[in-house]
Amino acid sequence: MLPDLRAQLGATLFRRVAGPDGREIRARIHGTPGPRWFGPDRPIRTVHGDASMFIGGMSALLLQSLHPLAMAAVDAHSGYRGDPWGRLQRTSAFLAVTTYGTAADAQAAVDRVRGIHDAVRGRTRRGEPYHAADPHLLGWVHTAETECFLRAHERYGAHRLDPAGYDGYAADTALVAGALGVTEPPRDRHALTRRLESYRPELEATPEARAAARFLLLEPPVPLAARPLYSALAANAVNLLPDWARALLRLPRIPLVEDLTVRPAGHLLTRTIRWAMAPPPTPS
């Protein structure tokens, strides 16, 4: 009974994150011979292979939404409401191929994304122009994502890194960011923190950002049976945000309640995901 439940839950999670062709994509990423951007000992592999990415990913979406130009581009061009799982699967595939795939496949994935970014242009509701290929805007998306993935792993990771390891993670992600067009991406934890702070004067919770937060937190595209797990995921994604970001999104902090319920639920959630998605034991 328990092995069946584990297999069913693991298959469902994998299908949601990787899509219907996930197994073939995974086999190609890991099975294709050739040099990689990152060796097996690099911190990016430790962080991106951990269940804490589920929490870090949602937290990153909330934080990224606070840049009006980035959020306007997402709102107008990404189709996240109509196809949220497709967007997740495309992002997951990009992270997987750049982290674990061959250098040639990683570069091809980057080239595809750069082509998409180059075509994404428009104006906000206030008439401000945006272009997804703008290095400054790309820098915000990268900084927010890296910060949230790092924070999530630091709190919920199965094999947490020391300070030098997290500096190494920032350096690894900077390689991908530079390939995407980010100018001088931060290469250690201190530089990442300073870069995040440098963007704060530009940030605000626009109507599009608040609508995205409502969609992610209150209108999840998941069946009722999965709502308790999703609620734990959402609560921990919010808990991971900096206080100033929560204030902008009007997501108040309740310290005692969050310390006693939300964080323990996050640890239970990530342990459950690891249990469900771990390879089945080899028969003796």
C-alpha cells in the first residue's frame, strides 16, 4: 500500500513539474554524453536538485512580480493564468538543462530564451516601455530568483551548504545569467544581497502584481484533494519573502503562528516531496 502511494504521488508531482514528456526530457538531459557547464560537485546541482525548489520557486514568482516592468511583461505575454503548468514545465526544463545538460544543449536553451525575450516588448498601463531583453530587467528576474532559491535551500534543503557553498551557488547561477544577457550578475551572497537592495526603489505592488499573488495564493489550479499540500507550499513561499516584500504585497506576518505552524509544515512538505520522488529502492 505504502509503496503504491509513494509511486502515485511521485508520478503525479513529476508529471506536473516536468510535463507529459518529462521522462524523455530527463533521460536526454542526463544521458547525453558531453561536457557540462557544471560538474557534479558544483553547488548549483545541490540546490536545483532539492525539494526546497518548490517553495523557492513560488516565492521567486511573488518577489519578481514587484517590478512593474517585469510584471507587465509577464501579465501580457506569459499566459500564466491560462497555462500555469505549461509555464512551470518550461521553466523546470530550462533549469534542468542548464544545470545538468551538456554545454551544447544548455547554450541552445539559452539561445531559445533570448529569442523569446527579444520579441517581448510593450508598455505598462502607465505607458512605460518594457523589453524583456533589457539587461537591467533580466538582472532583476535573476536576482530575485537566485535569492529565493538560495533562501529556500538554506532553510529547507536536505544537504545545506556552508557560506562558501552558497557563494558558489551565486557564482554558478551568474554564469547562466550572463549567458542570458545579464550585465555583471552578482557572484557571491554579499553581492546578491546588495543587488537586491539596489532594485528596491523601483519596486511596487501594481494591480497586476496583486492579481498574480491572488492567483498563486488563493486560486491555485490544483484539485481539492491537493489543496492542503498546496496551502503549505504557498504559506512557506510567503514566509520566505523579505518583510519589505510582504508589506508591499499586503501579506502580514504573524510571527508566533508562522514559527509554530508554517515552518514545520514546510519541513514536512519538503520531506514528503523527497520521499515521493526518490528513486524506488533496488531489489536485493
